[in-house]
Amino acid sequence: MDTRGYSCEGTDLPDRCKKCSGELTQPTAGRRRQYCSDSCRQLAYVDRRVQRLAAELAGDPTE
């Protein structure tokens, strides 16, 4: 089987949810999961948006 140099081993993606630190079940094929549920994914998005808006209000644009 030709893997063309791709490997999931050694990646810096977590084995735990980035939001709640819950266990992740990684798929055998395709993109690796970063969040354990859609709820955690959406909460992480909201957190990023709040941080971005707070930085803009403080006059410290990060972009």
C-alpha cells in the first residue's frame, strides 16, 4: 500500500477535546477530530469570536 509519505503518527493533534478535554474517538480514515461533539466545536467558535471582539474593543487588533 502506497501511503505517499503521509502518516497520522507524530501529529500534534490532541487525543482529547480541545474544549472540554473529553476523550476523542479518532476515525480510521479522513480528518482527525479536534472536538468531541458539535456542542464543544460551537462553544470553541464562540470563545474565539468573543476574544477577537474583546481585542478589537481594547484597541489591540490581532489581524
